[in-house]
Amino acid sequence: MKNRIFFSFVIFCLLFAVVVSKAFYIQVVNKTKLLAYAKSQFIREVKEYPNRGNILDRNGSPLAINVHVYNLFTIPKRKDAEFYRQLNNLSKIVPELTYGKLKGLVQKRNKYTWLARKVTLSESQLQKIKKLEGIFVESHSERVYPNRDLMAQTLGFVGVDNTGLAGIEFGLNKELKGKPQVVKYIRDAKGRPIKYETKSTDLVADDVYLSLDKDVQGALESYLKESVDYHQAYRGGAAVMDAETGEIVAIANYPTFDPNKAAGYPLENRKLAFVTDPFEPGSIFKTITIASALEQKVARPETKFFCENGKMRVQNHWVSEAESHEKFEWLTVGDILKFSSNVGTTKIAFALKYPKLRQTLDKFKFAQKTGIEVRGESKGILPFKATDKVRPLSLSNISFGQGVATTAIQMLRAYAVFANGGYLVKPTLLKNEESQLKKENRILSAATAESVTKMLTRAVSDGTGTNAIIPHYEIAGKTGTAQRVSPRGGYEGYIASFVGFPVNVNKKFVVLAYVDHPRANGYYGNAVAAPIVKKITQYILYKKKDFAQFAKYDEKSNKVNMDTVQSQQAATQRVYAHGLIPSFIGLDKSSAQRLAENRNIKLSTNGFGVVIKQSIEPGTPQTEELVVRLQFEAPTYAD
């Protein structure tokens, strides 16, 4: 009895398994057929992104924008007479797409076929095309850089799919690109292609406001190019940073490129070497060594060191001054910086010792990335740890900027510490006017920062940086002339640099410029780089109202100061060719009249002082009947 029940149960299980298996098989077959059918009806899937976010300068001027273009394609159901009639209609709507060209594109294809890509269409053309059966239109935005090579290395560029590949376009690609909408093309029951769109309420791409000022950037790039060309150099770089907010007001390398056609330029032109390429800083590094000695109480500004008559033996090498005729004996710390003495800086470093120097270098965050929003930033090189036993010759070299590597952005940030009273700020390319001068960011005492600043002003007024002097301003700064590491090994040529800032202004900013491998008309930092910094600084002080506030002069002195800067600035304004209305902004009445007479331009004037407004935009074509009305206003100054 038990056996009979057992066998009955087994047979039942087998029959149940057969039934379930058959049902499962039928389900799999049906699902496979369904998937195969669905696949056969599926034609194409694309992701359509919203218009890429605009990139604007700090004042809202457009730097990267979009223009609408369209892609045209077909998914023919049948290539019959009606289909070719639609192609013929398309050729009439868009004359550049000839019927013969369109017919040649589709004859050998049965799947979707591109008819044209990135075509500009009017609204009328677009509506007519949408009525054509079997012809489809996809909206597409194309990135345009209206200022061409201005700020190119900072902005970067996009690829064919509108994805950022370099610069801000790459670093903030997620924000600029936005979220996509999925569009599918499938066939209906009658085999006709239809468009299916997913719906999304979150298709907004963000605009980005940079910290850069388009006007300052234009001036900086002009002065940089002028110097690199004049000195027949390999390349150069320059930047301006707000010393309190960390905002980069302008930054560039030259040669540069046009991001509208980036593929046609070498990689060297497309990268922002100011951030990505480290170099031996040379004498601009001496200021850090001296600041360390003051902060560590190893020396005071008036402490004297014997400078060995210009030549000092360290191990088996001679440390000498840049010029053989410099036979310095006793120099104070301030004079060592003023005259940029290698021997004197070495003596200071020997008194300081490497561990204490390294402690200061770590506070300045050398050998660390600044975190600026640019792809490929280098952290630089410090060859020894704080605990390493550093040989005297290596310590000597480090003290005056050899045997170490920094980026220009690191040195710019370092000098901002002296300009702002002792705080380390983070450089940023994004607009953020909030001060970073907070307790946790202090790395030097206010007394040390002030002492170093005073020494740097002497280095400009009667030291190695006299070409950076701006009348009636206190300019603090330091020259550098470093040996240049050759790609073939060893050293070849020099990198001339200068970094400085105006002291007697209400808003603090720092400017750094360097010229890589100057081969004509001098190679020292004072001859090559200091004039660039002077011109940029002068431009900012004169043109930008938020910067140009005099802090230490009475009314009489201010009047002299304005006249001097004004006459100098007139020579550095953008030059418009004859036949175009020039810029009169900033000129006094006599200077404006001389310029108008030289260009045969009729003037109408109102007020006194300097020109603050003109009725016709600079660059406007000149005609005989045009009269340019100038509004003059007396300059005002802060107490």
C-alpha cells in the first residue's frame, strides 16, 4: 500500500514538472518573440541635452554661448515616388541641400540616414521641414566663443557631442551640460517611424560666472603678447589675483589658441601653463626664505650678514651673485632682498636650517595643488622632507629658488599672503567676492607680512625691480631670473619673472608675469617681466573704480598723480586703426582734443576733468558728419 502511494506521488510530480516546464518554455519563447519584435520596431535612441549653460565674466559679459543648429535625417518606410518627392521638397526649402545630393545619400541605405548635420535654419524653414513625411529634425546647440582667443586656455573647449574637453568647460561640464531627455524612434503597427520622447521637468543647464574681468584680461593678454614677441621668447604667462577673495581677475599664457577651432592648434597653446607647468622660480623664492627667518625669529629686517664680497664656497661649489661686479660685504636682511643677494640668502638659510624653512614652505602649501578649477594642475616639487638631512649646497640652492619647482599660480598665491597681511587664500576662477581672511587661514603674523612688504617696496624703489615703479604709488615686488631646465637635460636660457602689488590702495591685488626663454633685448626679470606687471597694475589702478582708490595722498598730490598716470595710460589704451572712432575714456581735455585733431574727428565736450563717457562706441566706422560728444568729470579720491 505504501509503495503504491509513493509511486503515485512520483508520477504526479513528474506530470506537474512537465506541465510547468512546458508553460515556462512557452513563456520564454513568447518573451523572446516579443523582444525580437520590439527590437525589430526600434529604430534609434538619442539623448537630447538642453542648451549648454553660458559662461560669463564677473560683469556678465558672454564668454561662451550657444547658437541653434539642426540635424536632418530620414527613416524611410518605402523608397517610393512619394518619398523622393519629399526629398525634392526638402531641397527646395534648404537650397544648399540639392536633390541630387540627397538622393545619393539614401539610395544605398534602408536604415536611418543623415541628410545634413549642424545646419542653420530659419523658423520658417524649420516649420516647413517638420511637415515633410519621413524627414526628421533634431535641434542641436553649437558652442561659440565670441571673443575668440580671449581667455581661451581658461575657458577650454567642447567636443563634437558638446562635452567639455578642457578648461572650465571640462571642470564644470556636469553643471554646464545639464540633464538629457531621451528620444526614441520606433515603428508603429503600420511600419511608420514615429518619435517618442521621455518627459522631464529638470532640463536646465546652469550658467557659470567666472571671477575674470574681460577688460583686465584683454589688457593683460595684450601686454603679455607684446613682451613675448619683443623678447623673442618661447612663451610667457601672467595673472592677477584678488589678495583677499582669491578670485583670479585675469590669467593667460601666450601663445594661445581659438577655441572655436581648437583642433588646429598644438597642445602647448591650449593648456593653461600658468597652472599646469612647474618651473624653478629663482629669486622670487627668496622672499619666502626671508619671511621664514623673520617668522621663526632667526633674524630681523635690520640684522646684518657678511656676504663674502660676492662669492662664497659651499662644499665643492661656489655660490656667487648674479653679476660678478657685485662685491657685497655687510648687508641687512632688507638689503639682501633689495639687491637679491644669493650669498646673503644662503647665509640666512644656514641660520634658519632646513626643518624651519620646510615648516614655512608647508604653511604656504608648496608641493600641493591649489585646487583651482583647471584640469591638469601640477603640485610642484620639493625634493626633501622636513626630517631629511639636507646638505649645505642643497639648502643654499633651495633658499634662492633652485632645485625646487613651483607653478606660477603657487607663487602668485604666496605673494598674496604678504599683500593681505598674512593669510593664505585659495585661488578660484569662479566669482566669489567673500573675503577669505579668516583666523584659520593665517600663516604669517601681521608683523612679518608688513616687514616683508616694506622690504619689497625698497626692492622696487631702489633695488632690482625699478622697472615696476608707478609714480605716486608704493609698489612692492620681486624680480626673478632663473635658469631654465632644458627638455634635453641640463639648463638652457632663463625664465624672467616679476611678482608684485600696490601697497597704498584700498583693494589688494597681486600680479605675476613670467617670460620663458627670452632671446632678445635682455633676459633679466627687471628688463623683461617687471614692465608687464607695471602696465597691468597701472591699467587696473586707472581703469577699475573698485581698485583705483588712492590711500595716502592729499588733493594736490592726487592731482599730480592723476595727470601722470593719465598721460601714461593714454599710451597704453587699445589702439583703433585710422577710420575707426578711438576710445577717449580717461583722457583730459587737451589730450582728447589732440587725439581728435590727429584723427580729424569733430568733438563736443561737456564738463571738466577726464572723459568718463563718449557718445559713439570705440571701433565705430568714422564718417565726416559724425560728432563725438564727450562727458568730462573731475576724479575723486578716497581719504
